Amino acid sequence: IFNYQKTGQPQGTLIKSAPFARNFFVDSNGGGSTTSGGLTPEAAFTTLASAVAACTASRGDTIHVMPGHAETYTGATAVVDVAGIRIIGYGWGRNRPVFTFGTADAASFDISAANVYIENLAFVNARDAQTAMINISAADVCLKGCELQTGDATTQALVGILTTASADRLLIDDCHIHGLVTAGTTSQISLVGGDSIVIRNCYIVGACATTGNIAQATTACTNLLIDNCTILNQTADANNKAI
């Protein structure tokens, strides 16, 4: 829907204004549902996918994910497939929104739309040999202030963040990506091509064998910048690599 109004220009000249961006809310503890509309905290969607589906591409919509929200993914899920949206998590520590992966090795959080901004979400692996926790296959995606727990005493994701060659200008900023000294994770961030990717201000630690905590897999990146990060490979093998 577009609104038209006359301006001070000669009679008959019209100006077209785009519709306003909208705000949606997600809260698994808020008493809403997947069809409740999500326009207020009291009628919040109970799943992030429901809120994403309510957004309009490139309108500038924002999804607010409430403290204590929790979801578990059991399969490969195109969670974020609408371009130009922001997803903001609220809370601190594990009181912020937590997305857990279980049941299937293919369980994942997939970002397949461009120009998506995600902030302050926690992702927790609960499946051994999980293929990848977050798959990014679109340009201009930003992960800001997020946590990825790729492993614990009994489970190890193979990859924390996996990209495709379409993930140009990906920004991973101020994120905490961590596993344990137990081997099993191939790499915390696996980049398959892509141009002008930036990884900055991150703490990345885990036992990543000889591949490295940050790896270029199959296809090399171009213009990759890794800046102001602490990167620790805890593998005992003397051949281990940070990058």
C-alpha cells in the first residue's frame, strides 16, 4: 500500500511514500501462538519462523525476541528467508534467546536472505556430529554479539558457522564462539568462498584439529579481514592452526 500526497510543486505532481517498517515480537513464554500476530509482547509469536514469515522483504521490519525465549531445531530449517530484516534478542547470558539443536545431525539455523542483521542470540549444540549450526548463503548478513556453543562434554558440532560463496560482505562482530578441549569440531567458522568478509572483535576457541578455528574450505575467500580477535585452537597436536 502506498500513500500519495500533493506537494508544493505544480498541481498534479504527486510524491510517493513507502509503507512504514513494522515491529514483531517473539516469546515462547508469552502466551501467544504461531498465529497470534506478534504485534505486541502480549500477543507475541512463539517461534522466530512465524515472525519472519510475517515480515515484508526490504521494508526494514524488526523482530524483537524476548528474554527467556527458547526453541529447539530438529532439522534443516530456513529460519531467515526474508531479506532486509533485523532480529534483536534481549536479555543477558543464557537469559537471552536460546536456540538449541538436537535430534538430527542436519539440524541448523539457515540464513538464506540478504541484508539480514541478527544481534544477541545464543545458539547451543546438543547433537554429536551435527553438520553445521548456522548456514549463511546470502550477502550482507551481520551476526552481532551472538554466542555459539559448538560443543560440550558429550556433543560436538562439526562446524559452527558455514557459508557459501554467496555470503559476500558477511560481518561477524563481537561474537563468542566456543567449544571444549575435546576434539570433534572441524572448524568454528568455515568459509566457502565469498568476498569482503569481516570477522572482528570475536573470541573463538575450541579443539579444531588441523583445519583451524577459522578455515577456508573448498574455495578461498577474497579480501577477507580478521581483526582484533582472540583465536585459540586447543588441539594438542603440534600441527593445529588458529586460521
